[in-house]
Amino acid sequence: MDDSLKATGDRMLDDTLGFERLRADSLFTRQLVRALRVPYSFYFRFDSMQMAPVLYPPDSAFRIITWHYTPDDINYRQKGAIQMNTPDGNLKLFPLFDASEYSENLQDSIRTPQNWIGAVYYAVVQKEAFGKKYYTLIGYDENNDRTTRKWIDVLWFDDNGEPRFGANLFAINNDSIFPPGSKRYLMEYRHMGRAKLNYDAEEDMVIMDHLMSPSGEPEKKYTLVPGGDYEGMKWGNNRWQYIPMLAMESRGDGNEPRPELLLDDTGLPDETKLQQQSEKNMKDKKLAPKSITTVPPKKKN
């Protein structure tokens, strides 16, 4: 079954004809459900299914499988499922239906599996707040031929065991990147612009590129590109606390730079360090060349 899913998934992504990709997605969904119905399938990781990442949280209460396909070479659609870890090995599955195309306000609402804001998830972070478990999900959405999106969403389960997406777990302040009332975070930028948004387990921190518009039009998302600075989020006081600026230091081993945490002993942003880093960044920008060269990104795996 794993081999069949890989072959169908490859067609779903790479077939040159849109209707064939659509047919492959339908077949992939049926094959996946058939495989998940095998008793205790929860413990089979489907390692060959690279086009559909399988994520487990640390407590292994569930796993989430997500993927995408493009029906028309321009727009992307996400699909997915949450499989619960059941004691008897029987299948308990929540299919996920992407409703982002039909939603105007993507950040301000609690969502169900039936009106999920679609993304292909590549990281899950388990936290506890107010006596309840929350699972922060980080994912991407190719979106369309103008912009790419990355998401930080929050998955939790209500008193009936039903999954919900979105939560009031983001600290809002005057410098925040979150509009008031946000239940999830959206990073949207120029298509294939390669902006960073990921979780650093060693620092227990979300690190993201600070975006800028070379044309001075930040309201036009398709103009936004990484500007060379970094922002972050650090868990504290039962919420993700936004840090508007991070000082980055190289690991020296060829990996991405690591953050120097600009926090005080209470876990809140250290204003003195932030001001020092801001002055340093302003100086660096004055010395940097004004022209920006865009390098075509490598194809995502």
C-alpha cells in the first residue's frame, strides 16, 4: 500500500495534465483511507509517501497527514486527515477540507475540519496552557502564481474530542505582527520567495524572516521578500510571545544561523537588547547595497 501511495502521489504532483492530477488525488485519498483501515495502522509511518508528510506530536495522541495538488497550474488545494491513536487499533479519522478559497478573514476564527484553513504541515509543537494541550502546527501553502503562504495554526480538541483549529494563544501588542483577534499567524510573500518560518527545538522558539517590499508597497503581498532580519516567537505565560527582532549568530558548521535570544529573565523581550540590535541593523542597512538581486529558488522536495 505504501508503494502504491507513493506512485499515485507522484502523479498527483507531477502529471502534466490538470485532470490527471485531479484523478490521482481522488485515487490517492481512497488508497490512503484503505491503508489506514488496517488495524493498528497508526504505527506505520508511510515513509515512502514523501509528498504527504506524516506528523506525530510528542504525546502520540494523533497524527496529521496533509498534502496538496494543483488542478490548473496556477492555484493549489490542500487536503488532509487527522488519525487518532485508538487503544483497540480501529480507525478514527477526521478528514480535513480546505475552505481558505471561500473565506475572507483567514486569521480571526476557530475552525473545524470541515472549514479548515489548508496547509501542508512540516512541524508540530506541543504545549500546555490553562490546563489543556495545544498543538502548534507550522505549514506552507503554495497558494497561487503570485504569492506563497506559510501558516502557524493551533490544533486542539474540545470536550467531545472533536478537533478545532485556531486559538487565542498569540500575545497581541502594539508591535505585533498579529491583527487583533488573530487565532493563527499568516506569512504571505512573493511566490517562491523562500521565506523562513520554522521551529527551533533547541531554542524552543519559532524563527521567521522579517519581510520587506523592495518597491515600498508592503500592502501588496506579492512584493514581499525576506529583508535579512529575523523575528521570532517564544512560549511564555501560556502564549506565543512575539519578539520583533532577533540577533542571529552563525553556528559555524554550515547550518542556518541561530538566534541570540533577546529576552530578559522573565521571558519577555529585553528592550535594551532590542534597541541595540535595531541600531546595529540600521547601520548595516546603510552600508548595504541598495539594489536587490533575486535568485530563483530550488524546487521544494
